[in-house]
Amino acid sequence: MDSLSAISEELAEIDGQISDIFRALSNGFQKLEKIKDSNRQSRQLEELTGKMRECKRLIKEFDREVKDGENRNSPDTNRMLNEKKQSMIKELNSYVALKKQYASTLETKRVDLFDGPGGGEEFGEENVLLASSMNNQQLMDNGNRMMDETDQAIERSKKVVEETMNVGAETAAALKAQTEQMSRIVNELDSIHFSIKKASQLVKEIGRQVATDRCIMALLFLIVCGVIAIIIVKLVNPNNKDIRNIPGLAPPAQSRKLLWIPDKV
């Protein structure tokens, strides 16, 4: 490890962690040999499997650190680091093979075993009893209990399915109501759009009528202004011939007297 410290602190730290895991694996498998109960053996084996996974991860991290420093290290150093990595992999594989061996043994032990319901304290320390050691009455009782538990599980499953169907029906009803509400909203929007369109047409017609009325009013205003102007000019200058010749404003023609000459008698 001192040689690794001279190369990289990261490599030294990873190597130390891997060494600790290997020691824990060695002690764990020695402890596993002394355990007689299959359940405790399974828990111990699961714990050892977790340590092996962690060791595999650290070996990969060690390999990455070695590859990152290949350009900085000498060929002899790189060779030494690769040999160290291969040694770690070889040791880990030996523990993996040992784990598979114990796992296979445990699977063989679990054949023809019955688990007691809800703990089954009456069937031994670890709640397990070999079928070969049971008499007929015990086998029948155990089978009846298992059937009862199965019936209870089926009833619970039925309740879950029924609740799920009720929730689905409620969801479908809510979706239907929302769909109808959306349809009404769309219809209302169409009515509003139609009303706005009609209002726009009405506003345009009113605008045209107002424009026409304004033109007529303007023309009448001009005529009134013209008449007022002529009256004012007439009052100011009554002898103006131009104004006298305007029909309706000129003074009335004097009535002509007819000369009547009586016949001489």
C-alpha cells in the first residue's frame, strides 16, 4: 500500500477499502460455516453478497484511476498496478464462487419445507418443519391453515379489485361530466362568436347610416348658411343688382297702370 501511496493517494485509499472488504468477506464466510439455521445463513449470505457488489464497484474505480494515470506512470508501475488489479479480481471471483456454492446448498435445504403461518412458533425455533417429520394429522392441519390463508388472501384481493372498479367508475363519471361541461362551453363560445359577428355587422350599418345623415346635415347646413349670407348682404346693400336678380329675393315688380282713354262722345 505504501508503494501505491507514492503513486496516487486515490489508488491507495481504494486499495485500503478493497482490503477491508476482503477481510470482512473472509470472516463472514468463516462465520457462515458455523451457522446451522438456513434462515440465518440466507441473511448472512445476502450481507456478504452486498459486500461483494461494493468490492466490484471499487475494483472498477481502481481500474479507472489506473487508466487515467497510465501516461504519467512508468511501464513498470503500470504493469504492477495491472497485476494488482488482476489479483483483486481473482480474489473476488473466489468469493463469488464460494457464495454460489453456499447458495446452491441453501436451495437444496429448502426443498420439502413448510413455513408456519404468522410466525408458527409451535413448529420450532425458526418456524420451519420438515414434511418428512410430520404425521398425517399435522400435514392435514398445516394444509387447512394454508387453505384458510389462501382464502383470506383471495378475499382481500376481491376487495381490492372491487375498490379499484369503484374508483374507475367514479373517474369515468367525472370524465363524462367534464366532457359535457366542455361541450357546453364550446357551444357557448360559438354563440358568443355569432353574436359578436352580428354586432359587428350592425355597427357597420349604423356607421353607414350615421355617415349618410352627416352628409345630409352638412348639405342642409351649407344651404342655410348660404341663405343667411344672402339675407345679410341684402340688408347691408339693398341696391345690389346681383342680389335683386336672385329669384325670391328681388323686390316685387311695380304694378303697371293701364292707361284708359275714354271715347269721345
